[in-house]
Amino acid sequence: MVDGVLYYTYWYEGEARQGQCIRLAAIPDTLSGDILCLEQNLPLLEGDYEVVGDQLRPLEQAPLPPDLDDDSEDLSALLALLPVVTIDPNKHFTKKGKYKSEIQNLIKCQGGSCPGAPKSNHIIPLLGKSSEGELVFEKFRARYALALVYTLAVYKKSWILQLISGLKCLHSLGIVHRDLRIDNLVFSSDGSCLLICDLESRWGNHLAPEISHEPVLEAGWTEKSDIYDLGYVIKGMIYGNVPITHQVEWHVPKPLDAIVDACTYDVLEERPSLDDLYAMVNEIDLNMKTHA
């Protein structure tokens, strides 16, 4: 709180090493207050910035993200197996790998080799490594694709069904994502194709009620907890880039409310399978308008 005004700070994952920092002031009946209350979208700006009332200004000294313990593993043996890719900033995205599981999962999704043959068009493929030893991927659009308003046909055909298909591929390979959220989705330049990324399968969401909140690696993540998280991803798609706050009730409009409700049953045995979810989504009438 500054001068009696409450500020909310968010970090969005992106190309910058620490992502993009956005700070919003909770001032009623202004742009920043309206954003927090879901009445306005986040401005699509580059770099760190803040919205204070109706003013937009750059954050010259943005705060750092919360300091997390660095538990990175030695990846040298796995990196040695990857081809070196000449980086084109317009075509490639690079990131420093942290865990063996991410490389192993990515390679598994590509038939056991890199670049290999992707088993799903909805899981981001690993292209290789940079000369500095970073993981190299094709450059896609991040969650800012969600800032635009889309039809139910896009939600259904271009995103939700693709997300279910990608997740089904992961589960068929014995991979539980653990951290399924809209920050871990990327989109083709035209928004027609969705891909799941961040396959570390190490730390993850604690949304599902069966997941322990203790800081342990085996907190109870399963395929069913991925399905629970899927419900929140669909909700995130509906609300786009608006930062999640507790200032509003996150109501899901029909007909997607039934899908989200099914995913987020408290009793994990009652959550549908991915095949059942696919069928439920496929049965949605595309002529139906989303409404409360």
C-alpha cells in the first residue's frame, strides 16, 4: 500500500529473463480500478509498466519476481544429446533449462529424439539447444492472444479441443503436467493453433483439493489434478489477460460452465476422463451464445 492506495503487482512470463511486471492501483472508477474489476482489459504494452488511476507509465525500476530457491539440476548430459540451433530472434525463443524432466518429457513427446517427430501438434516441440546451452523453441505468441474477444467456435474448436488433445497425448506418455495454466500455453501467430509448453512436471498448481500444500515434489499430482487445472484454464481463456483478483466473482457463462464444473469436482473420481470431456465440448452447439 502506498499513500493509502492498494497496489497489485503481477509478473507475466515472456521473453525477458524475469518476464513482464505490471502494477495496478486499486482506485475505483478509474482505468486501473476497472481492470481489477474486469471492466477493462490490460493495455497491450511492451516492457514493465503501471496503471495508476487513468495514467499509464513505465516502471523504471520494476520489482523483481518473488525469490524462489534455485533447485536447478545439472543438465549437461542431456544437453549434449541436443543439436545446436543457430538462433534467429524472429523465429526462435530460448530459455534456460532447469530440470532433467523437462528435456526428457519434450523428447518423449517427439518420439524419443530431437528434433524428432512430434506426437501432437498441440505440445511445443524442442528444436535443440543454443550455443550457450539454452533450450530452443519455435517462437509463438504468449497469453496476450487472449486479450481479443473470440467466438464460441474459437473457444471450442481452436482452443479447448486442442488443449484436451495435447493433454491426452501427455497422459498417454505417462506425463502429468502439474502446472497447467494459461501462462503455460502459446498460440500460433494467427491464433488458430494452441500448444502446451513448460513440461517440467516438477512443481505445480495447488488448486485441486487433493493436492498437498506442503513444499514437496510428490504433493499428489495426477492426471485427475491436471483435469481440475484444465477447468481453471478454460475460465482463464474466458477472462483473457485480466489479472485474477478476489475483487470479483469468477462466473463462467453458459454453455462452458458445465465443462468447468465437471473438471473441478472436489472428488477426483467424479471428474470426467479426457475422452468424456472431448465429447462434452464437441456436443456444444456453436450457434449458442455464451450468456450468464
